[in-house]
Amino acid sequence: MDQKDLNWEKIYQTVNRISPIPKEVWKKSEALYTIRKLEYGDFLIKQGAQPTEFAFVFSGVLREYYLTDQGNEYIKSFNFPGDFTGSYFDLLTEQPSTCNIRAITDCELAVAKFSEFRKLFSQNIAWERLGRIFAENLFLKKARREYELLALSAEERYDLLLGSRPDIEELIPQYHIASYLGITPVSLSRIRAKRK
């Protein structure tokens, strides 16, 4: 199996965990994807630009974040290998992107046009089911994130983050982790120092 086949198999396995799709049905989607490499600091999507694509992460880490007019950055999520990324809200509404998606490390992605992918929904019930379950999963992720930010302390949010990604401090700079937690880097340093 060559690298391209391995890449498509990775996407297929991930999609199959979300919602099973017969292999012969899946094959129709492979032509939609192209491989793209991003270097550290490159954007997949820029805030204010019209998004048209979503991506599957083969390697590297990206961050999804909002940038205010005052220059403040608020990270809403990180994307790791095996994740899908794309400004789903903006893709659905066909409005300019409300967020940036940018590489924290060098990345390799499989990128597809969202409009072409949506056309598959009417071709087979398996695609429609995948779209529904994917949307439900995004809703759950968003609701969980809101709960954490509104109801939990910074320390509790940090514990949850380490519980879900024990290796996160090796992959992502502390100031990005602090932004994701909704605290300053100094506050994060205090939390970390308290544990040592």
C-alpha cells in the first residue's frame, strides 16, 4: 500500500468511527481530496475570508481562534492528527469566516471543497447520516466547551485538558494553552507551579 492509499485509509477509518460507510460508497469521496502541506504559521482559513474548504489532519497541530479588533486572540480549539477541521459554521452559512485556522507546527492535510462534499449527501443515506452525526458531535463539543468556560475553574479546565491530551504541553506553547483555557500565561504558570 503506497502513502496515498495509507492516507485515504486513515480518513476512511476516522469517518467509519463517526458513522459506518461501506467501502464502495467511500471510494466516491477520495477524488474530492487533495494533499496540502502547511508550514508553521500558515493559515488554512483566515478570519474575514470566504471559507470553501474543510480538511483532515494527517500530521501536525492547528489552532482555531478568534481575533478581536483590539488584537486579542481567543483559541476555541486545537486540531490534532486524526481530526477534521474547518469553520463549519461559516461553511454552512456561506458567510466570511469568523475565525482563523492556523498551523502551530508543520502540517500535512487532506483538503476538500465543502460544496462538493455536500453533494454526496443526496447520493447515499450513509453520507447524509455522516453529516448529521458530524454536526451532532460538533454541537456536543461546543456545548461542553461552553460549560467548561462558564462553570468550571481554570484549574478544573486545565485538568480536563490534560486528561484528554496528556501530551499537550509537549506539542503546544504555554501561551496558546493559556488562551484556550481563557487565562493569562502568568495564571497558567501559577497553576502549574502549584502542582509541582
